[in-house]
Amino acid sequence: MNLHEQCLLRYLTHPDELSYVTEILKLNNKILEQKFVVKNILVNSSMLNYTKNID
């Protein structure tokens, strides 16, 4: 069960905690976004600079 499923289950069992669950999902999404940026953009950018040919 992933975090989104856990949050949905928690919401269904405790609907009064919707704001808490929402904040957990927002935080998780932000972490995933940052990991994506580091993995796909920053790493590729540094590799391009490193492998650039000098004429």
C-alpha cells in the first residue's frame, strides 16, 4: 500500500482529519518533485557541462 492509498484509507476511516491527510500528500508530492528535479535535470545538466568538447 503506497502513501496515497494510506491517506485515502485514513480519510475514509477518519473524515474529520482531511486537512491533515491533505498536508501529508502535499509534502509527499513536493519531495517527489524535488527528487525528480535532482535526478533528471540537475544531474543531466552537470553531465552535459562535463562532457562538452573543447575546440
